[in-house]
Amino acid sequence: MPDTPESPAALAPRHRRPRRATLGAVVGVVTALVAALLAWPAAHRADAAPTAFVHPGVVVSQAQLDFMRQKVNAGEQPWKGAYDQMMASSYASLSRTAKPRATVECGSYSNPNYGCTDERQDAIAAYSDALAWYITRDARYAQKSIELMDAWSGTIKEHTNSNAPLQTGWAGSSWPKAAEIIKYTYDGGWPNESRFATMLRNVYLPEIIGGSNSNGNWELTMMEAATGISVFLDDKTSYDKAMSKFMGRVPAYVYLDSDGALPKTAPGSGLDTRDEIINYWQGLSTFENGVTQETCRDFTHTGYGISSISHVAETSRIQGNDLYTGDIGTRLRYALGFQSKYELGATPPSWLCGGSVTRGLGPVTEIGYNALHNRLGNGMDNTGILTQQNRPAGTNSLFVAWETLTHGDNPN
């Protein structure tokens, strides 16, 4: 009998061996797919580290620095007024003397305060001097910035006590902003740059990279510092880890109606019940677009969280991924608008914090407003009014500084 498709005798020997080969091929394909999926979070997330980091690239880009410098040197407002404000502050003083400590001990609300204020303010001063250098091209400011960074990198060994993670996040947010500008724009030399990098890697990064399940502003500030440090260190692994935590924390900090009856919770938060979530949200049980986990605590701490969201989004945008155009940007836009409305004096409804809020948002609106309104065209009337009223935005002496100067109406 000739071999035909209908012949069982012919069918069996022809197809058994190919089936075994096909099964092996399928196993190989499945194995490859599993490996690819396992690698996906680190290598292919939309918010993953770029192939090569952009420098300077922590919150402020080269183009933004150039725009700022041009406007100040032309005497244009609000940039000239913002520059004058910075230069008149103690942070830009060439007579400043660093006050480093081997151990910075910070308890709750910085009590005890052994080096906490000194560290934060020296870090802001290093950043202020770096900005002053870039605008003036006066090498004394670059050298002062280096002097401050060298003093701390040659001294500090650890942060201790209950506020250690937050303190590390605050100071660690300012150091890489200063270092990026100096390393990539000043050609006068920085002999101890590698020691400074070692300080960030060994003293700062381990304290913050794991995150925190405290109030949301803690982890947001810690991830701001971690992303900035990772950019300076060209550390893609740490950048990915910090961004992953950030992407999980923002939806747990700013509420959107699409979240449902209750706000989202951060991965690993341990908040499993309605009562636990409401308690974490300062007793708030009714939610509206833009209300935050700390709105009913006070606007000052809320401002810390909003500021860090904008700082990480700005760094990510410089590094090639514009978070402003997605969920993060939507939450930031609503958070700015919600808080700005009541900061401007609107009477809160009874469901919101019992009809009473504690104002004091701080100088935190410039970066988000510039990105979301000026660059992307979103209507943000309340945020715009508040931003204009607060110009020039100064510093909160923690980790926010001179953002009218660097980002006010900056198209870059």
C-alpha cells in the first residue's frame, strides 16, 4: 500500500519523531519566554534606567541651566529676582564653613539634632554654590561647592536614630544635584570626586534604597535621593530599584477617583483593612481627586511629598522617560490643584479633615506647574495663581531650593 495521509502505517513513523522535536522546540521557546519575563522588570520597564545616563541630569538639565543663566544675565524676571534671592542667602556665602560630623544623629522632629541641620544646609549650600558658579562662571563658587562636598565626604560615616532614613533622604537629595553640576560643567578639577561618590554609595544609598512604610513623604523623599544618587553613580541597578518603589508609592500617596472606594496601598505596606487604610490617611474616609495621604496631617508634609514626586519625575524626564504624561503626572497635577485651592484660602468642606486644614504648602509648585501646564498645556488655574504669588520660590532648608530660578517658565 502506498504511503498516503490516510494510512495509519505511514502516518505513525512520519510524525512521531517530528513531534518529539517539536516538543523540545516548544520547551525551548517557553524557557526563553519565562527568562524574558523574569528579566522584564529590570530591563524593560518603561521607567527603567536609560542605556546611558544624561549628565547633568538630576532635577536640572544642561538646557535648563543654560536657559536660567541666559535669563539672569539678561536681567529678566522672575529669574533675576530669584537669583538675587539665592545670592543674598547664607547658602551662597563664600565665607561659609562646613560643619561635618562622622555620625549625624536625628531623632523624631530632629530631636536630638546632632548635625542634622548642618548636614542639610551644607548640602543645599553646595547646590546653591554650584548654581552660582554656573551663572557667574566665578570659579570661587565651584571651589566652595567642592569644599563643602569634600568636607562631608571626608568625615561622615553614618546616620543614626529614628529619623535617619528621612534625614539621609533630605541631604541625599541635594548632594547629587550639586555634584552633577560641578562634575559636568566645571573644568577646574575635583580631586576628591571619587571619595564623594564612595560616600553616596556607602553612607547614603544603603539607608534609603529599601524604602519606608512610614508616612508617604518619607519614602518619596528617600526615592528622590536614591534616584539622584544613582544617576550620579551611573548605577542602573539602584536606579531601577528606586524607580520601582517610587512607582508603587505615588499611587498610594495621591488619590484618584479611578482608584475606587479606597486609596491604593504601597506594595509591602501591610495595610489590609479599610480601618487600617483610613487610619493611615489621617482619619480621612471620603476621597476626591488630588487629596493625599497627608493632607489631613498638614500641608507642609504634604508639600514634601508633592515636591519629591515632581523632582523624581523631572529627573526621569531628563533621563528619557516622561512620567508627566502618564499616571504619575495625572496624580501630581491633581495633587497640586487640590492643595493649591485650599492653600489659597478656599474653605474646606466638612468631609475634608473635619472642615479644617493646616496650611503651609511651601515652595513646591514650580517644577510640576512648569512641566504640566507650561510644557504639556494642562489647565491649572489654582496652581498657577499660587506659583505666581510665591515667586521667587526660595528654600525650605530641607531639600527644596531655588526652583523659580531653575524651573520657572523654563521651556526645556
